[in-house]
Amino acid sequence: MANTLKITLVKSPIGILPKHKKTVEALGLRKIRQVVEQQDNPQIRGMIDQVKYLVEVEEI
């Protein structure tokens, strides 16, 4: 079974690069403090790495 990641948006995406804003939306995050669960895979890890200054990640 693959690991799951709990991703929380902790900073507002207002005023950041449009590419990073789209990455946050692609992760399923819309509002601050919103939490989503995503499968742990290289694609999701790459997206998280791109916006690591906006999100907190926890392995569950």
C-alpha cells in the first residue's frame, strides 16, 4: 500500500507566481488551512517541492 500525504495550505497564494498558484490548485487546495490527502508519488512530491513555502506536509 502506498503512503498517503496530508497537505495543508498555510500561506495565501495571492501575489505568487501564476505557475505556483496553479500548482496549489492542482493539489486540491483552495483556502488557507484546508487539508487534502494525496497519494505519495514522485509527481505529487514534485508539486509539493515547488510550493513548499506555502504548504505543510505530513506523512500518514
